[in-house]
Amino acid sequence: MDDARCREFFSLPTQPYHRRYEALRAVFSEGRSQKEVAEQFGFEHSTMRQLVYEFREHGCHSGDASPFFAN
């Protein structure tokens, strides 16, 4: 069975919150560089840096990441 479209769902998400989630997951869980992740998910490098900063300050350290991934 060809799962290419299923892999694309995670590697190239189209919904904004899903895209943000996958990008942050790639940085924090996979240890990938912010620059590489920004390129993959279509963010400017400065935007990716800002997302990482905000998630560190207001998401994972506060214990409430929901504002980052809710509609």
C-alpha cells in the first residue's frame, strides 16, 4: 500500500494550527534546526524563531500549550 499521501499529511500540513504544531514538534522532539524546519513548513526563519520563543515562554513553561494549537 502506498502511504505517500498519509506521510504528506504530517510532513506538509495545510491547516495553520496543524502546520504550527508539526513545525514546533520537529524543532523540539526531533531536534531539527529552526532554519530547516522553517523552510520545510513555509515559514520565514524569523517567524519560526518567534514561534519557538513564544512556545518556550508561554506554552511549555506555563504548562498550557492550548493557545498555540486551538482554533
